[in-house]
Amino acid sequence: MTYAVEYRIVSDLIGQPGSVFVPKPGVNVEALLQGGFIVAVAVSTETAPKRRKVKPAPEE
Amino acid sequence: MATSQYLSNPVVTVNSVALTGFCTAASVIQRFEPLDTTTFGETDRTYVKGLGNHEATLTLLLTYAATQTYATLAPLVGTTTTVVVKPTSGADSATNPGFTLTGALLAELPVINASLGELQTVDVVFQGGVYSADVTP
């Protein structure tokens, strides 16, 4: 399994709590983490396997 | 006729944190160091534009509660960040430019400034960085 780090908003001074935080250029992410404004969450980068299409059985 | 705008609701953002509700004064200065080009025979000093040396100064109510002013500023001391000050809360536009310093240094932070019977305020200065006045919504 491979993971990527994603940031989630904790404080409403940053945005909607719970939503993903995408830092703009120049933003000090470490300071936001240290201050408790956002949290880092590991998310899987693997995509779920596609479901096989099963043809319905012909009606008799 | 000259007009002046009464600003009662400017927007202040430091490192993406909205500090509007803690800020009582804000200024952003676009500044270039003047380089002296005066030569012999001239009677007045003349200058050309040198390096940009911009500055943003904020007066903030200092609170140590979680995710408020101290939590915003303390991790930034000695690092660079982005500061945005806008006249109003509307979208960026020619009449509401987002004055931005990107990569400005917070060199020092007064961590306590107590006076009897007064709310605690501190003045913080962000120095340098790239200045822009964003007018694109």
C-alpha cells in the first residue's frame, strides 16, 4: 500500500473544519501543524479495483 | 475632490489564518531602497529604485487560547510566510486589492505585553518578501 499526506482543516480560522487544506505558495505548513490549525492525514493512493461486470443470466 | 476610505472591516490573514477578529491596526508598506545617484555639479539629491524592502505591521490582541493569535505566530518566528491585508471582505478587485507579502520574515514576536486593566496587544512586523496587490477575484 502506498500513502500520500493530505492536510485536514481543524480551525475555522483557516476554512471549513474537516475539509482538505491545500496550502498556497508561501504558506508555512509546519507552523499550521504546530499551532493545531490543520492535521496531516495519510491517505491511500491506490485505487479500488474495478468491479467485474457480470452479465445477468438470460431469462428463461 | 480627494476622498478617503473609512476602513472598519479590513481582512487580515497571516499564513492562511484569518486574524481579522484579533487585529486592531494593520499597515502594508511597499518600499524600495533608494540608491543615491547624485553627482558632482548637482544641487539636489537624485535616486533610483533599489531592492524592494516591503513591510507589514499588525497590531493584534494577544491570546494564548488554542488556535488563536499566539498559536498562529509563535511557530512562525524566524521563518517566512504570507501576509494578506484587504480593505474589505469582498473578493479581490481593483477597488478591493489584496495587498500581499509572500515570503515575509517574522523576525521577532513580543510574547507578553501586559498592562494593568488593559487587553494585551502586540505589534508584529513582517519584513521583506515579494509584494503584490492582487485584483483578480
